[in-house]
Amino acid sequence: MATLSQPEPPATKSGSQTIQIEDVHKYYELGETRVHALRGVTVSIRQGEFVAIMGASGSGKSTFMNILGCLDKPSSGRYLLDGVAVSDLSKKELAAIRNRKIGFVFQGFNLLSRTTALENVELPTLYARVSKEEGRKRAEEALHLVGLGDRMLHFPSQLSGGQQQRVAIARALVNRPTILLADEPTGNLDSRTSVEIMEVFQKLNDDSLTIVLVTHEPDVAQFARRGIHFRDGKIRRDETVTSRPRAAEVLKNMPALED
Ligand code: ADP
Ligand code: MG
């Protein structure tokens, strides 16, 4: 896989605290009832970490990711992103930070079906301050980076699930975020394809991209460097992954799927 040319210098130097979450609570009001989705979460994530978020359905993982990604704000508590208190910002300011710093990957690939892989990846550059030529160049670079240099003109229906997710990863990277957030990115993929996606993530993390990934599969989580376990809206365990396998090595010993 090719290497993306270096992104603009990150706002923080390597090893500093990119994400600081302090006693964050989140309530959802549903008519008369109130759901307490996060119940006092405190955690720091440094530049260059690769974190797997685990926990049962309903434990607050997606709520946490939405806050990390500036898609939603805490009901109380503080969130500092590269030293900026995003919990105090307006919706417009949040959107600006999100576009500049954060890339998202979801379980469903959310690609536009009538446009090519290249056009799908190019799309976010139309909203960034780059020329059309620069946007095209970045999109091509991002597709090379995820190993799809030879599939740029294919439509989503002409790509496998794993390839579609790679397109979605390229799209998430095209504006050169400092953080990649992925909520169950392998949820729709078979086990070999899941490891292939983790190979891409490990490669990106080697190039110092900060990655936070939600998964309920231990087989997927083992490729991260750190595991954070949620239960009932709280962090119950936070541990370093020891003897982390390299996805590229694991793939060598996995049989290719027969059609
Ligand atoms: P997970 O991703 O771990 O499955 P979520 O963060 O989606 O958990 O949900 C945590 C809790 O918050 C659950 O009880 C869920 O039903 C509730 N919840 C999530 N999103 C909303 C919402 N938009 N409105 C109301 N309740 C919500
Ligand atoms: Mg979820």
C-alpha cells in the first residue's frame, strides 16, 4: 500500500493528549422518560493511540463516539480536543472542528451508489478549502493508501463489502483528519475481510493516525493497542493490549474464502 503524504502538522505534538473527556454525562429525553446513556466518563486518548471500545449493546459506545466526533455534546462534563473545550462551542463551531480534524467510518458503508469510488472519496473535499485538482489528487492518494488504486472507477455495486468499506475509509481520510472514528466498521463483514480492514487500520496507525474503533468482537479488538470496556454508561475496564498480533501476519495463515 502507498503512503499518504504527510498531513498538515497536527496541533499537538506526538504523545500529547488529543482527547480529554472529564466526567461526561449524557441524557436523552424521550417524552416523559430520561435515558442516562453516559454516567460519568473520564478518559484521555493521546495522539497516535489505537483504541478499541467494547461493551454490550446499549452500554453507551455510540453515544460516546458521537461526543468524541463532535456530532453531539455532553449533557454535563467537559470535552477538550487538542486543548479546545468543544463542550462549550456552538453547533457551527463544532461542525468546523469536525470537518477539519475527524474522519468517520460506520458499519454501513454509506456510499453513493451512482458515483464511482473516486467520486465518493472526492466528495468531502468539495466542502474543504482545496482546489478541484487538489481534491482529485488527494482522493486518488487515499484510494491508493487503502489498496484500491486499481478500482477507482468502479461503482459500489461492482465492489465487495470489504472494498466498499475501504472506499469509506479513504473518504474518511481524504480531508486529512488527525482522528479516525469507526463505529462497528467490520459489523457487516466476514472474518477474513474484517482482518483485512484491521490491516488497513494498523497501517494508518503506524503512520501515527489516532484511531478509536467500536467493536463487540474480541477478534477485532485484539489488533488495537488499548481496550476500553463500557458497561451501563461507564468505563469498567481500560487496558493495554498485550501481544498484539499484526493483521498482515494473521492474514497469511487465514484461508481465502472460496466462492
Ligand atoms: P451502544 O452503542 O453501546 O449500543 P448507545 O450509545 O447507542 O449504546 O445507547 C446507550 C443508551 O442510550 C441506550 O439505552 C439507548 O437506548 C439510548 N439512546 C441512544 N441514542 C438515543 C437517542 N437518540 N434517543 C434516546 N435514547 C438513546
Ligand atoms: Mg452502537
